[in-house]
Amino acid sequence: TRQFELASRPEGWPVAENFRFAEAELPTLNEGEILVKNLAVSVDPYMRGRMNDVKSYVPPFQLDQPLEGGAVGEVLASRAAGTEPGDVVVHGLGWREHAVLPAQAAKKVDLSLAPATAYLGALGMTGLTAYAGLLKVAEFKAGDVVFVSGAAGAVGSLVGQIAKQLGASRVIGSAGSPEKVAKLLNLGFDAAFNYHDGPVKDQLKAALGDEPGIDVYFDNVGGEHLEAAISALNPFGRVALCGAISQYNLDPASGNAPSGPRNLALAIGKQLSIKGFIVGSYAQYADEYAQFLAPLLAAGKIHSEETVVHGIENTAQAFIDMLGGANTGKMVISLD
Ligand code: NDP
């Protein structure tokens, strides 16, 4: 079988040479384990953090070892009661063609309801991040003015659409290209801007229309975006700190220091709530989310956007391209 290994740790932006696509032997199955042939694998921004040798909420990837990540695959062989060949499961050993893992670490999914890739996006961890971050962390309520950054991405595109469905009075998104801005308006965002076009602070102000400020900021980006949002938040505004992708590929050794926010003190007088979260801590809302989403997806009221790259050998490049903004919606690799 073939798999991606971490050949070296990226300094700043990852490059192709940081990854090695290698042949590997599959281990024999122990009691309780399954052999899975992957159908789709995920590349996600958080994986960039795991490529650094630092302590975090997930352990770092090890040099010369296979990378890991979300995947959906078909069971080829099973030594676990309750799991049969032909079952399809979502699990954590992506970046490879085949995986051997305990059946307990895999969850069955139904491909008659949705394609494999959807379980890595809207129906998976990505979708729950959007839902839990908006409703449970930022405590969104109808009538709120919402701003989401990284809005054309996997999480962001769902945040904006969910907010709209639940009665936001205005949803504003930022993204990195005119095509993405057009896409956001198509998805029902009330206003959208390209953050490359000028200071986020000015563009956010213009996007407010008649509104005095924003009530909720869903932060995927950090840095200048977070600073601009803090300035634009109404009293008692809420921020869900989901990600800070503008900071992930900085290389302080070459003079690229982290940036912003410099105006955090405004949070005191405005009595803002600014809360970081990890989706894994909100797993108890997975069923609630699935019940919320299914009818909206079926009715075409929420669109599950994906950028699909074909071929396991293209996983590392898809990861690099995703960090650079090549994707709209969820970046996934299909192994068909
Ligand atoms: P996306 O689909 O949004 O892909 C990443 C996007 O980030 C790119 O498409 C690019 O779009 C944008 N981007 C890259 N660099 C910058 C930059 N310097 N400034 C602004 N935007 C940039 O990924 P996800 O939806 O999977 O993840 C979005 C965020 O949510 C990430 O920060 C991620 O770490 C976080 N996350 C957090 C979780 C949690 O549990 N807390 C769980 C899942 C995700 P563009 O063209 O617009 O620049």
C-alpha cells in the first residue's frame, strides 16, 4: 500500500519536499481490528500545527511516520464483531490508501445518504465545528449581525449559511478572491469582501450597511481580521475563536512575527465574550447537528461546498494548495 510520511518539518509554508509518498507493508489484523480501503481523505488546516514539534491539544506528527487525518473507507476485512466487509466507516487514518485500526476507532456511515466526501465536510467534523462554534460558543441568536472570516472555506461557508437559516439580520463574509466573494453572495450572504482589496477594518465597516456593528464574529483567520472584528463588535458581542490560519505559516526565524489584535483592551469596555474552542469538546452535539442539517441539505437551503482532488498521490499538494486558498468549501481527496 502507499502512504504519505512526514519527511521534514515545514519552516513557514509547507513545500512538497516536506512529504514523502512511500510504499508500506500492511500489518496483519489483530483481534478487534479492521482493514479499510480509503475512499476519501481529508486535508485540514489544523494538520499544519501537528507538523511542528510543539505541545498542543493533539500530539505532533513524527518524522518518517505516516501522517494522519480524517478519512472514509470501505472495510475489506474484519476481526471485530459487528463490523463486516463492505461496511463504510469514517476514521482517523487518512493520507494513505489502506489502514488497519481498531473497529472501535471507526464509525459507520451510510453512502446511500451522502457521498463519502460529505462525511469529511458538511456531515462531519467540519460541519459540527461550524454549528457548535456559532450556536454553542458564540451563542448566536436570531437578529444577530454575524461576521465570518475564511467564509468561502469548509467551516466558514457553513457558518454563514446556518446563521442565515436561523434568522441572522445580516451575514458578512470575507475571503481571498473575487470569485469567492461572488460565491458567498450566491450562497445568501448579505455582504462579502475580498480581504486582499484593502484594510479589513475599512471593508468590514462598509459591509455593515445600516448596522452599527456586529454581534457575533466567527474567527477562522486571526491577526488583522480579529483586530478589525474587535473594533466593529457591538457591546456584549461574542467571538468564537475557531482558527487563526493567517498565523499558521509564519516563520518567526525569518522575521515573520505573529500579528494582532492590538486592540484587545476594547473588549473590556464593550464587555465582549471571546472564547476559543476545539470541536472535539462539542461531540455531544453531533446528533443535534445531524438532525438540524439533514432537512436543510435535502431542501437545498444549505449547500455543502467541496473542492475534490482525485488520487491519493495528490494529497500533499492538495494540503499545500488548501492553505493557499485553492479550495472553495471543503478540500477533499477522492481515491476513486
Ligand atoms: P478552509 O476550507 O477555510 O481552508 C483554509 C482557507 O483559509 C483557505 O481556503 C484560504 O481561503 C484561507 N486562508 C489561508 N491563508 C489565509 C490568510 N492569511 N488570511 C485569511 N484567510 C486565509 O479550512 P477549514 O474550513 O477546514 O478551517 C477553517 C479554520 O477553522 C482554520 O483556521 C482551522 O484551523 C479552523 N478549524 C478549527 C477547528 C476547531 O475545532 N477549533 C475545527 C476545524 C477547523 P482564502 O482564499 O479566503 O484566503
